[in-house]
Amino acid sequence: MISNLKLKLKYMIRLVAAITSGAYFQYGLVKQTLFKTQDTCKTSLSLPILPSPLKTGKLQNLKIAIEKINEQVLLPGKIFSFWTEIGNPTVKKGYTEGRVIRNGVVASEIAGGLCQLSGIIYYLSLELGLEILERFPHTRDLYTEETRFTPLGTDASVVFPSKDLRIRNNLSFPLQFSFELTDDMLTFQILSPKPLQRHKLHFQKEIKNGYSKVSVYSESDVHGELKLCSSDEYQF
């Protein structure tokens, strides 16, 4: 567990970097109810919450984090920053032990399990062609093709405050985030005043020396050409 002093130092370094770059002033979801008519367009993604020894803690952590961002709006040109919205996930805020992967090792940690929330946001944003400013993959692949809840290469590891997920709304209209959480399913829905085009993702996998190298490509709007989104290596 990182010391409180190091945590504060890392937070300040990131904060200063965001301010000096100008990105900080573009952060933020807003509490607006924009889309309540029958003409509202809805785009959604659902992922299973798989059984695990720490599932109860994971569900509690997801519930607390979702309350921070549910039904809020990302305006055109603005940036969604996972940790700016969620804040430092501490025991005082109700977070509890959940499963995490740190340096390729599976462990338990306060606020573990939040990576499924960041992952579903990243996955749908990737399909919709939103601008990904910051995203980190996990270092290890824990699943088989039958048990994983997203394709390898579409995960998003988050560690406060050093590993964030940041996404810019590069569209000309606002997007409203909506979440539904049950014991077995997490659903992320984006509401918009106009239809959103979903881009097909293509995956290229190469196995070498104990690692899986996964490159993810997205079909562009022009003649279905492929655009490289990410290229990551996972230990297995």
C-alpha cells in the first residue's frame, strides 16, 4: 500500500501537470437532465460480474463510484477524468476490499474492482470513436476466452492517482452517462440527442515468451479503413 505522503505527492504532480497543460479546465461532468424525450438515442453495453471470493466488496465499491457519475452529462469538448469524478477511494467513503492486479500479481485492496467500471466506460467510448486521452491496460491476463467479460485489449486499469482514464467528448453534442448495477451485471448507457455510430473493433493477437500482444483496431468512417487504437502486452 502506498504511503499517504507519496499518494499526496503523486496527486499534486498530476494536478500541476493537468493545470499547466490546460486539460484541468476542460474536466468535468455536469448535473443536467437533457434527454428525457422519446426522441432520445440510447447506446448501451452490458458486462457480466463474474463470481469471485471478493465479489461482495466489488459490488459495494462499484455502487459507491457509480453514484458519483450516474445520470451526469459530458458536454462537447469536455474531458471525463475517472479519478477527478470519483475522488480518492477511501474506507471513510465506504470503499472496502476487492480484487486488484498489481505488478502482475492478484491481491486484495481497498476499492478493488473499480477497473470493471473504468473498463466498460473505455470499451463503449472506443466503439463510439470518442477521443481517448489516457488509458492503461492491466499487466496480466487472468481469464480464458470463455470467462473474460471484455475482449483482451479493451480493459482499463485505474490506480489513484497515477493511472487515470481520460476521455474527451469530440462530438458536437452532449452525452449523458447512465449506469445500472445488479448482482450479476453492469450496464453502461450513453444517452444522446443524435444517433451514435458504433465502430467495429478488430483484434490482432500474438503470443510470445509468456506474453499475449494484443493490437486493437477500429473501423474508420472512410471506406472501413482500420485505425490502430492500442497495442498492449499481457502476461499469462
